[in-house]
Amino acid sequence: MYSAQVLEHFEHPRNAGTVPDADASACLENPACGDVLELSMKISGGWIEEIRFRAKGCVAAVACGSALTELARGKSVEDAAKLSREDLVRAVGGLPNASEHASHLAMDALKAMLPKLWGKQ
């Protein structure tokens, strides 16, 4: 059973879409389940000005993409790099064991994007 927060993010995703003229983007797929998560981000003065996601996958994948954008938006690139999977899982009110893969996918997408941003601060 999903938490109320997971269902809220799934039914009303925040920051869905693609950032035009993004400074960095990443698209990852979980080969085991087929979930796909794409993140795109705009940076201004070392701060995450805008971040959006697109997801194709399960309820948890959409919820984690949505929650991750809320966690990262407005943070410095350095602070975004410090976000943990546990921070994300807390933000969605927990995940069933069978859905934990969604939090890994979201965090892996964020971590894949961050090295592209260091020179744009």
C-alpha cells in the first residue's frame, strides 16, 4: 500500500515536463522493471532555479520524480549533491519494499546530472 504522499505526488505531480534550454539533463532506465526517469535542470549562480521531470513507469517512479524536484529546487548544486535516498523516501512518506527501486532511479538520475553542472555555477 502506498502512503498518502506517494499517491498525492502521483495524482498531482509537481514540476512535470522538460526545462527549455536546460543546463543539464539525464535520462535513466531501470532495466529490471522498465521504469524511465528524465530530469532536466536550469542553474543560476550555482542555484537550481528550475528542475523538471518526465517519468514512464510505476506509481512510485512518478511520485519519486515529483518529490525529488521539490527537494532539489532552490538548493545550491552542492546542497543538491548532499540529498540522500533516505531524504527522498521520507518526502514521499515511505515506500513499500517492492517499490524502493523508484527512489534509487530518481537519485541515480540526479547524481548523473550533477557532474554536468559543476562548470555552470
